[in-house]
Amino acid sequence: MEASHDRIDVSLFARVWVMVSPVLERVGLATSRRRLVSGLSGTVVEVGAGSGVTFEHYPPEVARVVAVEPDPHLRAHARRYAARARVHVDVVDAVAEALPLADGEADAVVFGLVLCTVPDVPAALAEARRVLAPGGELRLLEHVRAEGRLGRLADRIAPVWSRLGGGCHPNRDTGQTLSEAGFDVSGLRTRSFPPVLPLTPILSGSARRR
Ligand SMILES: C[S@@+](CC[C@H](N)C(=O)[O-])C[C@H]1O[C@@H](n2cnc3c(N)ncnc32)[C@H](O)[C@@H]1O
């Protein structure tokens, strides 16, 4: 039997996400996902793996992916993608705030469009730090709060957006939170893609423990 957690159950958002993500892949997200995991090797933790659309992009040097996904509906889809992946993927029922790995077990921790939704980001980043091996890296592809007018608009729509979007926040300053959590963020870049809220701007790249 799988562990139960105090969190979202089979949500409407999960069902919508399964339908929407293939469309996002086609408009350019697939390229970003490939970049997100390129060059990785060894043991990788993918946090909030969703329906598993990133699995196909892992390079063969990756020995094992531990794909953490708390939503049962998305987990079921992820297991299907895992069965087709060219690397070994274990899809597990867990949350970012309590990763099922020993200290220093992971060569990389991957966050793709998930830190917008995780309820306790500092706790999730502390867990990422704990499980990363010395020299390990955190890989990131996250939408964050925009500057100026777009940012203020994101602040205004945040309550409704969060309710409709499975807890997604369009206005998190994830770069700042990473820095406060002790990561060197100089390897991260911000860019517009696509030019619509809440998917812009995107913060991506690699961060290491300071
Ligand atoms: C927008 S979806 C993105 C899914 C996937 N990473 C992708 O890029 O397609 C957000 C994901 O965060 C997951 N999530 C929400 N809270 C979480 C938590 N506390 N720990 C881990 N994942 C969480 C959701 O279940 C969902 O899979």
C-alpha cells in the first residue's frame, strides 16, 4: 500500500495537466526539458514529476531516476512513461519536503515547474541540499514572478490562479529563495517563454550548494 500524505488528492488540475502538457511540449517545452536534464549522470531525483513527460529526455548516463509525485492520478501516468523510458525510473509516492533518499545519495535534484506549487519551498530546498552528494547539482526550470506590471498582475491573479492551478503560484521569487537556502544561483538564467502569464519569466539552469 502507498503512503498517504496531507495534501491534494486526485485533483481536477491533475487531469487538466495530463491533457495540457503534451500541447506545451509541442510549443517548445520539450526543448527546455531536454536542456533541463542534459549531461546528468548517476542517481537523479525528479521532484514533482507530474505525468512523467521529462523521463524520455534523460541521457543514458543516468543510472536511476527517483521520480517523486504525490498526486495519484499523475503518478499513474508517470508509471506509464517510466515503462517506456530508456533509463531506469522509480515513480514514488512522496513529497518534496520529505524526500525518500539518504543524505548525499543523489548526484542531481531536478525541479521542473514544481517549486511554483510545492507548499513549503524552503523545506523542499533543505531536502534537496540534504540528499545531494558533494559536488551534486540542482537543475531548475521554473516560472517565477515577473518584474514590473506583469509581476503586479501576477500578484493580483495569484489567489484565483492558485485555486484553479492545483496550488500553483504565479509570483514566487524562487531565485531569492534558492539563494537564501544556500545555493549558488550564478548558473541560473531568466528568460521569457512563452510571453504569457504565468509561464513567464522562466528561471532555468544549474545551481550548486554554496
Ligand atoms: C505544474 S505540475 C508540473 C509537473 C511536472 N514537473 C511537469 O513539468 O510536467 C506541478 C507538480 O507539482 C506536484 N507537487 C505539488 N506539491 C508537491 C509537493 N509537496 N512535493 C512534490 N511535488 C508536488 C504536483 O503533484 C504536480 O505534479
